[in-house]
Amino acid sequence: MELKYLLFEKKENIAVIKFNRPKALNALNTQVLEELDKLIDCIKNDKQIYVAIFTGEGKAFVAGADISEMANFNADEGRRFSILGQRVFRKLELMEKPVIAAVNGYALGGGCEFAIACDIRVASEKAKFGQPEVTLGITPGFAGTQRLSRLVGIAKAKELIFTGDMIDAEEAKRIGLVNKVVPHEKLMEESMNLAKKICERAQLAVRYSKMAINKGLDVDLDSGNDIEASYFGLCFATEDQKEGMKAFLEKRKAEFKAR
């Protein structure tokens, strides 16, 4: 697959993807989103990939959507650009395989929206987060108004979106926007260690867990419990469940096959 704005590398069962427009602070334009759309499909369909890590080249993770492209949009063009970003980010979110955002620098606007579409966020101590769209005369357009409030609460999401303020990594951790903050030089090492740990687990169980969480977010508790019970039951049709429980009883490490 030919990529211009994304760098892709596979390390055993882990896909590492870098946004690669450093001169534009990795800003998201239509081309980047279209490449990302195709790459997500490749990751989804590659049976050897268990976990994906996204990070940025240079001093930014993703500094936002590309203002030079958006500046002259009319209302219809703006709406279509928003729908494109929303669709691609939703595809990432719904992909069964876990996705880690290794946030190396600025994650602003569309970059923050991308990070919160990932499952887990590991932030460098140099990372900065924000939804500064109102300072440009627009709203968040890639589901920031929807996901951010679900992640950090309505009041804090409104504060961040209404003011457009930027926050540092420690504040992002305090409000629940990121999972952990690490020294900048340790970012990829820590993210890889986390990915490797997930790779060691029963992969179908990991994926069923992600799907149960995602599907249960917007339903009542009883409906969510029904979803969980269905995926719990499906686990007992897998080889990994048999191996995992047998290994436990035999007091040895399980050897999972993702089957």
C-alpha cells in the first residue's frame, strides 16, 4: 500500500503508524484522512496484527485539521469534510483490535479528536491537548463535541470547547483524557510495552471485551449486561478459552493462538 502522509511499520504483532506531515505539524487534510481510511482496513484485515499504535513525526502528534484546506470551504464543503473525518475516526473506534495513541506533542482540534477515538492514550510529558476550534470561528467537527463529553464529563468538555484552551499532559491525565504520562524519551518504549502485554493475552477475548464496552456505552445497564453475556458466551467457543483455563489449572503460562 502506497502511503504519502503516513509511515507504517509492523513489529511482530504490533502495527506502528506515524502521521508524517511534520512541516504542517501533521495536520489532517482530505488526503491524510483517505490514507488513514485505507490503512485502517489493512490493519483490520491483517490477521498478524493484534494492536495498533499511532504517533506523530516531529513535535506534533496531530496539530489539528488543515486550516489551509478548510479556509475557503462553503457550508456544504465543511459538512462533507466533517462527515469524512467522523466516518474514518468511527471506523478506527469500531475496529475490534485495540488502538493506542502515543501522543508525542501537540494533539489539538482534530488531533485531540483522533486521540480520543483510540482506546488508550499514553502521553509524553511534552504533549498538549485542546479543542481550539472556537478561536477559528468553527466547532469541533470530527466528533469532539460527542466523544470528549463522554470521556471527561459534560462540564469539563464544555469548558475546553467553549474556551479553546490548551492543557498539558498532567492536566489531561487528571481529568481522565489520557491514561498515563511518561518521560518524552520513553514514550514509544512504554507504548510498545503496553502493546506487547495486550498481545500476550487471548486476542478474541480482548476484541470481544472492546466490542462489549463500545456497544454498551450508550444503552441502559440491563441491555449492556445482555451484550456482555453474549460475548462472554462466545468466548467458550474459542480454543483460547480452553487453553487459558487448562493452563491455569496446570499452573503454567497459557499459549494463546488467537483462535
